[in-house]
Amino acid sequence: QSVLTQPPSVSAAPGQKVTISCSGSSSNIGNNYVSWYQQLPGTAPKLLIYNNNKRPSGIPDRFSGSKSGTSATLGITGLQTGDEADYYCATWDSSLSAGRVFGGGTKLTVL
Amino acid sequence: QVQLQESGPGLVKPSGTLSLTCAVSGGSVSSSHWWTWVRQPPGKGLEWIGDIYHSGTTNFNPSLKSRVIISIDKPKNQFSLNLNSVTAADTAVYYCARVVDLSGWFFDYWGQGTLVTVSS
């Protein structure tokens, strides 16, 4: 059971937009930056978003991140079949489970 | 371009010790980064294990802390994970990664991962 809650799955049609939420608390998201990772089947995770809303070089602007209070959101526009993957949020938690924490992951299906 | 490569036994017996090494190329483990281990049980999500700085300072997941040792070898430019008293629940793909700290932290480079199975 992760301290960061993500929906297990989301789906949308090609070309559409989807959002993936990551809900936490004041001990994690509320007071720390959030990063997001994409994991294509059978591969290592890849950094998509850091410091809540920054994109690394090479990540298209179809991917965006935001944070409000104790929740963060990953947005993907212009969905492509190649976006089908698992997506994870991550942050620091300063509670009893202190350390780097991941959300449980969200499986994106592009219908 | 920084590259990380995990290596180690793919099969470990229950109650034994899981030992993995992460070789770093294109960068130095003596740089201003933390170096980390993350694992992923089959069909499940990511779990942070712990990390190390070139000074030898470590952070660990509280749930694993009593069983984990992470060390760094600067001359060989690599760092290692030892997880003792393993059970089937430790079966997972193990990844090493680099941590960047720019106000917020994130993992920017990852190894390809290595599957470790705990079984007799």
C-alpha cells in the first residue's frame, strides 16, 4: 500500500487527452516536489516530469505536470498508441515511512 | 551520456544474501549525486530500496533498512546492494539509478534492470 494514491488504470482514444492523478498528504506531496516516470512494457522507467512541472530535454510538450496542495497531476495530450505504459509519481515522504516514495502506478490504455 | 548496468546472480536461495553491483559509465560516482536502488516485483509497482552518496552517507527505506547494505567503490566507479535474509517476497527486477537534486530530487538515468528470483 503506497502513501501516494494513483488510479490503477485510465484509458482514452488516440488524439485525446488524459490526466493521471497522484494523491498524497502534507508529509509528502504537500511539502515536496513531484516527479513522474513512464515505464513502457519490459523496460526501465523513464523520467517524464521533474520538480512538479519541468520536462527534461527530449520529452515532448504533450506531457505536462502540475501540483496543487497534496495532489499532483500528469497530463498527456494528443495520445498516441506508443504512450501505452505504466506511469508513476514519486516524491519524498517525511512521515514514519520516510524516504523516496512512489505511487502505485497507473496503466494507460490507448483504445 | 551516463549509463548504468546492473550485474549479479539471477537466483538466490531463501535466507541467503542478494548481491548486485551497478557499474556507472559516462559519469562518476564521486559526482554530486546520490546513487540509488529501486525494485519491482513481477506485475507490481516500484519500490525504493535506498541510496548512497560518494561520502558513504546512505538513506534506506525503513521497511528494508534492517536487511540492506549499500556501498560505493569509487576506484571501480560502481556501487553495490546487499540484501540479506531474502524470501520469495524479494523476487523482483532490481534497478539502479542516479538521483539528481535540483531543489526537488528525481531519478534521471536508470539501468536496464536485472531480475533476481529467490527460490530453492
